[in-house]
Amino acid sequence: QRQLKRQNEELKQAEGLRREFSANVSHEMKTPLQVISGSAEMIAGGLVAPEDVRDFGGRIYQESQRLRALINDVLTLSRLDEASFDAAERTLVDLFELVRRTCERLEPLACERQVSLTFDGMPVCAEGSESLVEQAVSNLVENAIRYTGEGGTVLVQVESQAADVVASDRIAGEGDAALGGGPFAGPWAVVRVQDTGIGIPAEDLPKIFERFYRTEKSRSKETGGTGLGLAIVKHVASYHNGDVVVERALGEGSTFTLRLPLMPGDGPDVISSFAQKRLSE
């Protein structure tokens, strides 16, 4: 009877979360749709001056992109909710190259916001889905850029850690947010994203990985994003039997650390030629 009662409570909780998620998705979709519909209606009705049509078109495009990003994130979360890490899907993910490519792609955004984006690390490979890992890394780096002010810096590092190092980090990080799905058997491939941005208030730490949660709702339109980025990072980490940890200091920035199982043969003593060149410079 206790087991049945517990299962019923879990089912009720899951149903409540599903309804809340559906309501949030509907709300988030309505905003860009209203802008798109209203702007298109004004253009179609001849209520927009010819010199303003371009601005209205830009607004429609911007909101349609926002809606597209939201739909893609919802589909990704749905896939992660329904799937488990299948051995057949495991591939070799060159984490160093993946992160380098992500930083290169986001460099224009950093330049636009006058943020210094720096990448460094060593050759590390992990087992997993390359597309999901790339999306998680992209979410972390993009968030760091968006929440860092002009003249700030974002440092992205790739490295490997032994099991005991990760375990001690996790213990030392009590009070910060740590989420993941796997036991710490190690060794681990690590992606660390450190910024000098606004930081995270202590009261927000337990909630930052929740879907549609934003620490500063008034800044959500300014910074962009769908409100699902960190939720996707959490689920990607769990999907790969990994972990994500955040350390923060309000007003001094944040450090997000994504850890995934390391492929055999990689280790912290191997430094890439790229990193060696950076060190020599």
C-alpha cells in the first residue's frame, strides 16, 4: 500500500509538472505570435507608412526566430524526457573541437556585446550524442555572453579530471547548485564556462535549472533566450550520466561546469598543440 501510495503521488507530481510546462509553453508562444500577427495585420491593412515597413518586417522576423528557437528547445526537451542513453547511440565526441567550433560561432555575438570570449584546453573525448552536447555547450556559452556586461570576459576551458578530483569539487561546492544523473565513477571530460557577469542570487540557485525560470524577468527580453537553455543543459548532462555544477558570486560572475564520462585513453597530462601555442604566446 505504501508503494502504491508513493507511485500515485509521483504520477500526480509528474502530471502537475506536465500541465505547468504546457501552460508555460502556451504563454511563451503567445507573445511572439501576437507581435507577428499584429505587425502583419497593420502592414496588410495599409496602416504602416512606407518608410516604416522595413522596421515592421524586421520585428516580424525577430519574433519568428524567437518562436522557432522556442519550438526547437521544446522538441529537444521532449526527446530528452522520453529517451534514455542508448549504447547504440554512443559515438566519439571530440569535445575540444566541438567547444572550439562553438566559441568560433558565438564570437560575433561576443563582439556585438563587447565581451571578450577566450577558449583554451586540451584534447578530450567523451561518449555521447554530439548534437546534444553541442547544444548544451552552446547554451552555456551564449548565456555567459548575454549576461556579461560590456568590457567583461568569458573564459571557456576543456580539460579532464580524475574521479577523486571531481568528487572533492562536488563536496567543496555544497551550497551551489549541482545537478546530474550519474554516479561519480570518473574520470571525466570537463567543459568550464566562467564569466564576469551579473552573478546569481543565492535564492535563485535551486531554481535556475527549472524550465522557463529566469533570474531577472525584466531582463529576459533584453538578453534573449527561451528560458529553456539551462534546463536542456541539465537534461543533456543527465542523459549522458554526467553532471552540471554552478558556482556563483553575486555581482562577480558565475562558473558553470559540465562533466561527461571520459573516453578511455584520454587524460589530464595530454595538452593539445593549440593549447601549447596559446601558452607560448
